[in-house]
Amino acid sequence: MLHQIESKMLSALSGRMSSEELSQKAGIPLSSVLSFSQSLKEKGHVSIEQTEERKLSLTPEGQGYAAKGLPEQSVHRAAQSGAFVSSLSQLERSVGLPWASRNGWVKIEGGRLTSLCSPEPYFLQEALSRISRHEEVDDATVSTLLKRRLVSQAAVKKTYIEPTALQPERASGTEAIGSAEGGKASASGAAGAAALAGAAAAPLEVNSLTRDMLLSGSWRGALFRSYDVSAPAEVPSPAKRHAISRLRHRISRIFTEMGFEEMEGPEAQSAFWNFDALFQPQDHPARELADTFYLKQGIPLPDDAGLVSRIKKAHEKCWGGAWSGEVAEKGVLRTHTTAVSASYLYNECRSREPKKYFSIGKVYRNEATDYKHLAEFFQVEGIVVWEGATFRDLLGLLREFYRKLGFDKIRFQPSYFPYTEPSLEISVFFEKKSQWLELGGAGIFRPEVSIPLCDRYPVLAWGLSLERPLMLLNDMDDIRDFYRGNAGWLRKQKVQ
């Protein structure tokens, strides 16, 4: 059976034709011609030849010479009138005169040009014209034009399709047959006639049921194309959650099982919540543009004047100098989700009831990226508000969290953060890099942080990386791979 496009191609195919010629003659897109020609080849109706041909095109300079003539031609015309060399243009002197002399057209006597021959058609001028009309030019001339940079050359792959002699029972006619649109197509040569006769004998397939077919009733006599269920096909990839999304849900489930509630907050924060409420001095280096993405529009301070006054008092008492409300109103893309913790301490934790919160959100830092650093990444935040909490509780809680996540061997190291005291870093040994990889920081909020916000102390707090443990869990050595959109890698991930 022939597909209707195949029949249409055979009707238009008259001898050896390029795919572009057949596409234009049959009124079929070139992509369809290339696709269905392979099918016709498998059925024995056509042969296919692929070649690589030279394509020449005029450069802008060549286009100008093709229209107005080459510099050596203008020099020759000047020589016929006995012009002086000094009267020539810079282009004529630098390009035209050497070529006119090499061609034996002119000579110079006493600074004056003399013509040595009568004007004749110039082969380079004719070659430029031929190339502009996409006609053939001999190799020697092309070499000259290429050296003078008047033409550019590119290799173009061409596909030629030619009808073949079909089976005897299908090669019984030589008359022309109608095309798929009802027009006439003629075949030249025995092979072309045989192919057309085969197209006429083969039944025409229909691969879609149209409205016109239903209205006219022509569908009753149509031969519908059947599906080959045994043909190889691409295995469909089921929809999956991204690895980062899966880990977010897993972490959320772990903290929920441990009795935590989830907290949320905006990614655009005021410097008040991102820095000042966390007892970070207003002249701290982390506030500089080198680390922070500042917004053009500021964000007003909280309506509670008492809260602002308490934060101001803590800064001026402990850090010295004058605290600026204008600096605190600057808008930033939050550099840590600890800004959310500060907000929840103020809004949700002023009662004596113990509270446990966690959050998972994007943070932004203006820093160079490498295999373990990103400028935009997720942070896992948590706080425990309970007067009976101790530093040992913090260590045990973090160890249990990472145990549930799949890490049994971790280490704690003393560290420093402006808003916690004591403070620590959590690290895991990364085998591929043969080094410890920091996963986050933790500590107990300083009284200067928690007392002004909720009049509570102590408050356990931590900020952990999400992408770094995911990198270890997936045996990857570059944190940037999660954001490169590698479809192959995503398809290989397990459905969870």
C-alpha cells in the first residue's frame, strides 16, 4: 500500500530529481519528501543518492563588482583614454592596476597609462554574473575569486531521488497518470513510466478521516492506513517530580513526623527582618552589594513601634553608634530563611507555649558559583522555642534529622554567626572530593535576637543546605547539575 504522499511523490517524479525539485513540483514540504522517500526506497519504488556539492555565493564586494565591473576593468578604460596614474582612485591603484598589468592590458609610460589590447568580455566579470545566477563556474576561476574574496564557498548536502524498475506486473504501462490533486504528470524514460504505473496500481491509503469525507460519503470506499503495533517506538517517560522537589517533600515529612509545623514567608524582605532583627550590625560586610541583592524599592518597617525601638536599643547598646531606620527599610532578596524565623518569633511565639517550626525556601546570595556553591538555592530553616531546651538537644535533633535523611556519619564544629551563640557547622565527608562538605549552620539565638522579638530564651535555630545533601544522595559531584535541565538525567531518576 502507498501512503497518499508517496503516491503524490511518484506522480510528480520524472527521472532523477533533487529533493528540492520534487518538493516544489509535488507541492509537498521538503521534510515530508525526505521522510517518505525512505519509505518508497524500502518498498522498491525509488533509489536515493546523497551527495555533497559546492555552493558559491557572492560576497558584498563581489556583488558590487558584478554590477559595476572590477577595478582592473576601470583601469583599462582609463588607459584607453590615456589617463595618468595619479588620476586613479585608491582602489584602482592598489587592486585594479596590478591586475590590469598582470592580465597584459596596460603599461605605464611617463606616469601615463597606455592600453595594450582592445576591450573583450572579462572572464572574472562573467564568472561573477554566472554565480549570481547560480550557474556553474570552472574550478580555476573559482579559485581566483576565492583568493580575491569575491565569493564564499560552502558544502551543501543534496539528496537525489530516482524511480526504479518495479515488479513486472506493476510495470505494464507507460502512459501518464493523474497526480493526487487531479493534475497531470508525465514520466520520461522507462524507469519513470514503470514507477508511475506502480503508483497507479497500488491502492491509495488515507491516514485521517476528514469532515469532507464524512459529508461526501467518500470514506466508504477509502482504504484507511493501519497501525503497525509491532513497529519500534520510543518508550514514553512518565511524569516525575524533580529531585529537588522530591527531597523538599521528604524533608517536610521528616520534620512533620518530628512534631514541627511549617512556616512560610516572602522572598523579598526588608533589611530589618533579614539583618537587623537578627542582631546583624548595619555595617556588617554581609550587607554589602558583594553578598546581597538589593531591591530598588524599600519595604516599610513593622507597624509595632515598640518592636522597632527594642531592635534599635539592642543594636546601639551592643554595637555602638546610631541605628538607622532608613538602612533597615532597604528591600533585599532574602539571604537566608532565618528572616522567616525572626518574623515567626515575633508573630507566633510570644506565649509561653513551646513551639517547633521549620521552613524550606529559596535564598539569594551574590557570589560566584562552583561545584558546591550557587547564587540561588534552597535553605532548610528551623527553630525550637522552649525554655528547657539545651545545646545538647540541638545536637541530638540535627543528628536525628540527618539519620532519617540517610547520613549516619556527620560532624559538628564550632563556628561563628552574628545571631547565634554558641554556634556550630554541620559537615559530611564527601568521598568523591575527599573532603568534608559543609551542610549548614546552627546554634542558639542570642538573647539580643529572641528577647526583643518574643521575650523568650533559649531558642534553638538552624539553617541547612538542601542541594548539597541531595548531591551526596545522588552520587553527584557538581551541585549545578540540578539546574541544567538535563532531560536524560531526569528520566533516569526513580519515581518516588
